[in-house]
Amino acid sequence: MKLLMLSALHRSAAPLVRWAAQVRRCVAAAIVVAVAAPLGVQAQAPAEVVLPPVRLALIEGLSGPIANAGEAVHRNLQWAVERVNARGGVAVAGGKRLLALERFDSKGQAEEALSALRSAIDQGIQIVLQGNSSATAAALIDAIHKHNERDPARRVLFLNYSAVDPILTNEKCSFWHFRFDAHADMRMSALMSVLAQDKALQSIYLIGQDYSFGQAVLREAKRQLAEQRPDVRIVGNELHPMARVKDFMPYAAKIKASGAQAVLTGNWGNDLTLLVKAARDVGFEGSFYTFYGNALGAPAAIGDAGVSKVIAVADWFPNVSGAESAAFYRSFRQRFPKPEDDYVHVRMQLMVEALAQALQASAARHTPVTAATARFPGLDITALALELERASVGIAGQQGQMRAADHQFQQPLVVAVMDRQGQPGVAFDVEGSGYGFRVVRSVSAAQAEMPHSCRMTRP
């Protein structure tokens, strides 16, 4: 375990190490120039200015009950950063800058996340990444807004890859916050397009984590069921403490006793894995309509009982058709070959690509970098945000665009059902479980788009 941690730290620190080595080489070259010049020796100073990397602060729960979800995020972002750096980094005035991803453990707590934010700002980091917990994201949005008003010379930008409470790009939208995941109402609409066609479904149990996101999921589920399937009875509507339940058997027993034919949940991480395992153990034979049922141990936990019964919605699945998509997934598995590391998100790759695109486009707004100012060049966060508003990026055959009005990324969504690997449409399994997800519904970006109520204040 220590070796694995050291390996991860080495990879995260690599851009900083490479920059330091470049600086040493240039300092050595400058000494040669300084010594040679008085002697009349012809010497040429290095033309390229050594630029430090763009540092990114990942503030995430990397320990505690949701650490598996946090580590999955880190792998995705690490790979995205490595891919940008492999092509030389980001072209800016005076040269190129690599990206450097740095880990800050929030322990899954909002207060710890705010402490990590203060630490990152004190270290001069201007770009923050977070997503696991909408409650934490809301706290970061508020703190960053106040910081940017108080200290405009050190403004900070927040890139959100998973916090999907709709309010974050509606009533609580911020110029300094960009969301790259479809929000909960968008995901629910895609999921409901499949649920609504299940004519045999007559009863459903709603269960979720008791915080802003879980509450939003159940609220929207009730609204959309009333609109699209008013004949379906809601036989349970329950919230449970987030990341604190060790034994879901009592909840599973209530689900079975209710006579529900299906469960709908936004649970993620261990709260989902333990729920589906408990449901299997009590003999629940109904379907699961989920936001995140396609990984982090859930397919293996439910096993054969989940075939044709676990439905998930995402921005992308490994079994999305197309050679580019398959090549992308194989490349990820080559980088992270362990079965337990098999959880890749296209949206996180698109987010880092959008950042690289915006950094390059906004470089023209900076004062040209010189040898005197290159040591710690700050980012023009306002210029960067304006470029991110225009971001349009693609990877693995997937395309997405940022909507400037509310900073909600617009992208296709996919609904898939669990099946055995090797069945038609299931070339790839999940986490070596022997089960994969077969695409049953594709929703275009235009179909997934929803109106907003954002009234953004701009600097």
C-alpha cells in the first residue's frame, strides 16, 4: 500500500519535478552566459522561458467511508492531466505550461473541504476541482465567491465534475463555478424516459441519501412520476444518513415488505453498493433505477440478480458504440489495469480538455511572460472563466459545450441496463465482474438540455 501511495504521489508531483529540473538547467545556462560574457566568449542565453505548471487542487474525500469514490475521481483526473502533459502541456505566451494535479483530502466533510480550500489558496493555487457531494460544492461556491470579492488579485475558479444538485447552476449559480456533469433533474429525465416505458411497473420505492442531492433526486422523481406515470404507486419515500449506514438490511427488508416492483435511488459509493447487496440478500427481485449503479462494486454485489434489472444513467458507458469510444476505454484500462480501478468518466476528461482549451485561448489576455515575471505567474481567472463559457470539446466520440448563461455543461446522456459480458452490446464488463451495461437509450445534448433560473452576477 505504501508503494502504491508513493507511486501516486510521484505521478502527481511529476510536473513540478520537471519544472524544477528545467529551472536548474536554465540557471546553469545563465551562469555560463554570465561567466563567458566578460571573457569575450560567444554564448547564447536560453531563449525559452521556463514556466511553472498550472496547479490544480483536487479537494475530495480521499479517506473515510467514501474514499473509493474519491480515489476513482483522482484516477480519472490524473489520466486526463497526463494526456494533456504528454502533448507538451498548454501553449501560453512565452512557452508551454504543464498541468499539476495536487490532492487535498476533505475526508468527505464540508468543513474539511473549506480548510483544504484555504490551504490551496495559501499555496497560490487558483483552480479547484471537486464533485463528490453537492453540499460540499455549495459551501465551496459560497467561500470562493467571498474570497474572489475580497481578494481579486488571487481569484479562484471552481470546476465541478459530479455535484449535481440542480440548485448549483440555478438559484446558486456563480460566475466562478462551472459544472461538467448533467444535473440531477437532467439525469432523472433521461432515466424516466426508460422507466416510463416499463408498462408492467405499478409500484416503486424511493430511497436516497439525506443531504441536498439525495433530497433533490427524490423530489424530482416524485414530480416526473406524477407527470409521466401517475399510475405508478410510490410505496416508500425514505432518506437515510449519508455515508454512515453500515447495515442496509433493515432498509432492504422494508423495500421487500412494501411490495415494490422497483427501487429508484441516487445513492452513490458504498451507500449504493451496500444497498443493492442487502436487497439481494433479502431476496428482493425487483428492478433498480439508479444514477450510479454501473460501478464501484455494485454490479458484483448484486450478481445475476441484477441482470436486466439494474438500470443506470450516465454521460457515457464503455459499451457505447463506436471504435473511438472502445479505443478510449481500452487506453484507460491499459493505464489502470486493476479490476477495482475500472471506473472511467468521459465528462472528467472533457472537463480537463476544456480547461486546457480555455487556458490556451485566454493566454492572449495575459501580459507576455518574461524571465523576470515567469517564476510565479498568476492566472487571469476572469479571462479564463470567459473562455470556459465558450468551451466546446470532444473525446471518445462524445461532444459537449458549456452554456454561458448558467455554466451548465451540455452533453449527451445514456441509459443502460446490466447484462452478462458477451451478450449482444456488452463487449466490456465492469471491474472484472463478468457483468457490463448494454445501452438501451441515447439522449442527445439538445434533448437533455433543461431551462434554468440562473441570474448570474458577473465581475
